[in-house]
Amino acid sequence: MVDGTVSRKKYAVIVTTYGEVEDVTIRNLWPSSRKILKAVTRQIVHIPAALIYFIADYRSTKHYIKWKINHYQSSLLAVNRAQTERLSEALAASRSPFLSTIEVDVTDAYYFVLPSLEEKLQQLRSYYDGVVVVPMIPVESAFSCGVACQMVVDSYGESSFSQVRVLSKLWNDERLHNIYANYLFGQIAAPLQRKKKSGGRIGLVLVIHGTLVKDRAGNPPPLFTGLVETIAFFTAMKQTIMAHPGNIFTQVRQGCINHSRGGEWTSETIEKALAEFKAEGYDGVVMFPYGFFADNSETEYDSCKKLEKAAFPLFQYVRCINDTPEFICWLSGKVLDGLQALNNLQVALQALERRP
């Protein structure tokens, strides 16, 4: 207490995702590829330390050539920075009485590129009473949000539960499902709508990152894959979309993005969904990456290329939800809940410490 006033607690909010290189050079791609191999790939495939640099350098060169030939530049960091700024503005404009009792700073950080989440967590620890981490991927798993959780544990140790809160289960919210559906139908191009009105059949591919179903020995993976959550998220979104008053889709299919290593991955792939729509003679297909909050190379490049290659008479790629106002408003509510929960926990712990 100073001059009869009580200093307000300071909290940091970190909006984070895995991150992609913006300036595409092999020199910039190398460290990112190595971090991905160490943090993610080694969870499912044994990679000798001596091979990590070789594999990472091969992947970096492959990405460099592919992206340069196609003049692709990732928009992921730009989108995440915009989301961070919009979220900060939404919190500042909030009328929540709780926010008048604390100070909140919102910043961005990334798993595999700078500014590094791991480094930022360590830097903020000395200046803030607590941190809320916002992973910008709706379904958590060891491969996605789990990376953020591990970085929190590495940085805060045993005190992490009382100083850091990582938002989770964002996918399991009916409000998000409705925001997604309203956004999706607000983006549908006029030719697709006219084709539906004239009796045509339009399909929807909901894109999400796939996950391991069985390891290389045919057993359930020992790590948390998010498989059950992925299936439940798709089921909920399909029901919401098909029941929407603006629905133009005859069928909705899951389109998973899989890797080739580690065992058996989810079978409902983008390729399978597109092939089934093609075989059934659909007049048009829409693709929407609902499994990502921000566009990235896996959505706006890889997935979109597959849709273009399928060559339906009519097709449309709908960008991720990105920094859409309705989404940011919903996310700010989730962050506010996380701040309140973290503060409540700290108050309770402090009360216990004061007991004789």
C-alpha cells in the first residue's frame, strides 16, 4: 500500500500459435523446421539427434522451393498480430467491472518463430502477477496447444498452475459454432447460391488438422491426440450448419490434413472428401478451415491448392475466421473468464497462506 492506495494486479495475455516464416529464405526456415522436429515430430517418431539437422534442412529447402515457385508468402503472423491488436481493443472497450480492478497487456508470441513463446513467458514472469495464454487453435492436442502447455511448465515449474492459465476446449462452445456458421454463410459467393436455387448440389469440406489414430505398432498412441475432440467438433459444426436458415449445402464432410509418419492417421481426409463429391456429381464445393483460427500455409496454400486441382464447375475457399469482429468479441469473453478464474485462484491461495 502506497499513499493509501492498493496497487492493481498486472496480467499479461499472450495470443499464440505455432508461427510460420514471413521472409521466405532457407536461412529463416532452418531454425523453425528444427524446432518443429524437436517439439512435435519427435513425439511420434524416434529421430536420432544426428538426423534432426539433416531432416530439418531438407524440409526447409523443400518448402523454400515450393513457396518461391508459387509466389506464396504465409499470412499467419500478420493475421495473429491483427487478432492480438483487435483482442486488446476489445478488452479495453469492455465494461466488465473486473477489468477496472486490474491492468492487462496483450501481446503475441509463437512456438517456432520469433518472438518465441518460451522466451516471452520467461521475460514476463518478473513483471506480471499472472499470464493467460490463448492458443489460436480450437482443438487441443499434444501436437498443438500441448506445445504451449509444455513451454508453460518449463518456464514456471510447480508454480505454473497458480500463475498461468492456458485457455482450452475453445471448440466446445455453441456460441463459436454459431459464429462460424454465420460467418461461413455470409461469405458464400453468388454463383454458388444461384446454383443451389436452381436445384444444384453443393458440398462443404470442413478442414481441420488430422491426428494419430494408431501408432506404428497398431496401438492407440500414448500421448493425447485430441481425436475424440476432433470428431465431436465436426459433429457439432455439421449439425449447426445443416440447421442454419441460410444453409445451401447438401452434404458436409470432414477434411483432415495428415502427416505421413508415426502410424495411422485420421481417414477422413481432404482428398477423400473431394473425391467423394466428385464421384457423386456435385455441382460445386466450398472449403472452410474451421480447425484453424488463422490462415496459414496448410489452409490457404496446401488445402486451397487441392480444391483448385479438383476442378469442380463451381468452387470457393472461405478464409479462416481470422480477426472477424464477432469472433474477437467472443474470444475476449473467453480471455476475460480466464483472467477472472486466475485472479480468483490467486486470491484463494493468498487467503490460505494468511491463515495461522
